Amino acid sequence: MRRRRLRIVSTGHGRRVRQGQLVGNFAAQAVASCSRRGWSLNRSFSVLAIVLVAFSLVACASRPETGFLSAVAYSPPGAVDHTLLVATTRERDERPGTLFNGDRATATDYAEITVSVPPNHKQGEIEWASTPPGDPNVDFVVRDERYLDGDKAFVQALNAQLALRPPGKRKVFLFIHGFNTMFAEGLYRLVQLAHDSKAPGVPVLFTWASRGKPTAYVYDLNSATAARDGLEHTLRLLLASNAEEVNVLAHSMGNWVTVEAFRQIKISGDLSHRDKIGNVYLAAPDIDIDVFKSQMRRFGKPRKPFYIILSEDDRALFLSRTIAGGVTRVGDNPDVAELAALGATVIDLTDLKATDATNHDKFAQLATVGPELREVLARGVPRDHQASDVGQTAVSGVGAVVSLPLTILGAPIKIIAGQ
């Protein structure tokens, strides 16, 4: 059987299947079919728009809009609790077990939430409850939650969590979700990532006002744009806290607000505590490649490379590209040299089998090999490597492909080191 290949290019929902998931599978197949048949972009988009409207009609009843965040007191043996901090530009929601909705707030708000991962958890997945608030024996559930009023309360709660960790592990793991994400979905995805990756840092979710509807792409894009100042402010609070290091992971459209926030920090000239910035991972970036080039030119080549996690078979980004007039998105860009020249390290998951129908959430699978991946990226590409020690292939304008002796997710890793 052919082994799947996972390349790293470098420079220097859950347990139950719902109706919405079935329609989502059909939508993914429709995307692939339109692409294979060479239909025009306009015709492809018309078909996809109809499919997505149908998807939204059946998905809304099965997704965790309300009630799924009500606190559950019981904690079974083997369950693991994770306490997260939340910074958000969403409005508070008075409905029980909801906390925040998809409408935009006028200022950044905060919360502290403890989530329980069930004993039967399968890596890479979220065990969703079929009915709220869920069974802690088999589902992700909330154990405790509270709003935090203002910056001071947020930083105090963060520092309290950091103090529970020994020196050297007082880090922050900041996650920014993507398009079509309800509050509970972004929250539980961060819990899954933190749990599976065994990340030592305090998990922090920055969640912007996504409507959680496939047909609300433009609303979500504008919400992400409106959240730039909120994310910049949150980053500054994290960097000014007692954290020793702040690592960032953004997904899909969340990359747009993330890169913009970093760009704003650079333009402001106030680079306080920038030495605390650790790794920045941009997973499946839904950013126009020309816009990204413009952002990076203004930002400048980062001292540490951005890690871009992409897959050329990302069907969600195919749709985004179609809506955007056929312009390549960063997350499905096949031109490795182009990204390398911008100072990026690309983790190419094209040949990795996805667990979702759109191939858009492959990044979540990397959490299961977080320690190994972090070790490889921290080690980097040895400058004194020999051709006899590792495989090398010249890449125009980039450098050499270096095959390291490491296999994760059943796939060998290759690194292209920019020289």
C-alpha cells in the first residue's frame, strides 16, 4: 500500500454523523466535480452556492448554537479538564449555555472557561454531544465558566494560570478560528488542539464575530477585518503578561485578522516584548496571495519564519478562490518558492488523508504529533548537512529539499531549506 507523504517546506466535528455533515460531503464532491470537469468559474460558483444554501438549511439544527456550554458538575474517572481564557469581539448571549453569539460587540470582551475532555477521546476529533449540555463520560462538556470584566481581570486570570506552571513552561497558546465557526466550535477546537498536542501553555481563544453560516462569507470577512484592533490589543496584553512565550495558531479566515494584527503592531513602531513571540502557525490561510505579499512586504521578513500549513486539495479554499475571481489563496498555493521568498516555512499536507470532507481541517491532525513536530521545527535544517546523510533536490530560488529521518502520521517529512 502506498505510504502517504507529508512534506515540510522550510526557509531560514466528532463522534456522530449529522445531516449537515452528509450535505457537506456532497458539497465537497460537487467542488471536486466542477474542478475536474473544467466548468467555468461562474457556473461552478452557481452550483456551489446552491449546495451551500442547502447545507445551511440542514446544518443549523444540528450545530451547537445554544445550550452546549452549560456547566456540568460531574467529572468521570479519566476525564481531563482544561482551563481556557477567551478574548472576543462577539456579543454576549443571554441564552443559557451559549455565552457569546455571532453578532459584533463594540469592545473586546473576556471569559474564563473550563472544558472536560472525555475518557474515550479520539485524537484529532471533537466528541460532540447529541443534545446539550452533553454527557462527560463520552462528550466534550463545560465544567465551569465566567465572564471577565475588562483587561485587568483578563490579565489577572491569565497570570494565575501561568503561575500554576513551572518556570520554562509559562507559555501561551493563542488560537484564532476561521470562517463559519460558532463560539462553541472555536472553543472546543482549541481544547482538542491543546489536549492532543500536550501543549504546555495556557490555551487562549481569540474569537471574532463569525455568524457560523456557510452563506455568511462576506459578513464573516468583514467581522474578521473589524476584529484587527481587538486582536492587536489582545496580543499586546498577552505579551505584557507574565508569559515567557506566546505561540499563535490561526486557521482559515482567522489568518487574515492575524496577519493584519501583526502588520499593525509592526507599523505602530511599538514592539514591546516582541522577544516573547514564539511560533506563528498559519493553517489553511484564506488570504488572497497578492494581498499576503503586500502584507509581508510591509511587515518585512520576520525574525522567525511564519509556518504556513497548506494543502493543494483544500476544497473550502477552492470555493473561496472561486468567489474571489480565481485568485490563489495562500492555503492552496502550489508555488513553494514564492512563499519561501516571503520568509515562510511551509508544512505541505497535500498527500495526507483528511478526516473532513473538505480537506480544510487537516491542521487539527498535526496536534497528535505536536511534540515531534515542535522538535523538528526547533532543530531546523542543519547547515552542514551532507548529500550522503540526507536526500537533497534543488528547487529554483529556494534551496534544497532535505529529507529528515522522521515519520509522523505514517508519512515521511521533507524540508526545503531556503539559503
